[in-house]
Amino acid sequence: MSRRADREVDLFIRGAEHRGACLESCPDHLHKILETRVSRGELFSPLPRLYARGDSWNELTTSRRTTHVLRGLHELHPDWTFCGISAAVA
């Protein structure tokens, strides 16, 4: 793993946290790096292709976790319509 890619992942993670979202594994070239960090316990993946720093995730309430996941899913699938419980949380 290159230092540049590592810094890029850190930058994307901080940006997602700032937006109150899970990081989605876009751009795709970072997917392997993100999965490696999950296997080392540095990141948590609540759903496939969504990531959060483990310590940050553990500090979130259940409703904030849901919001982070929904925002990450929206970034992965901007054409999806959220309804029911997910819409209520949003």
C-alpha cells in the first residue's frame, strides 16, 4: 500500500465524517485498501462498500449510525428513493 493511497483514504474518511456519512468505496481503486483496513480492525464496514473509522462508529448513537449509512448509500446510489423507517430517520 503506497503512502499516497493511504493519505488519500485518510482524506476521504475525514471528508465522509465531516458530511456525517459512511465512506463509500469510490473511487474503486481504494477498495482493496479499505478492505485491508477493515481486516486489521482500523475501519468498520456496516454494509458492503461502506466504511467508517471503528472508534468514530462506536461513539455514534443508533440513529446517527443509521444516518451515516443512509448518507453513504445515497452517495453510492443517488437514484435510490428511501422510504419507511429510513425516510423517518432522515
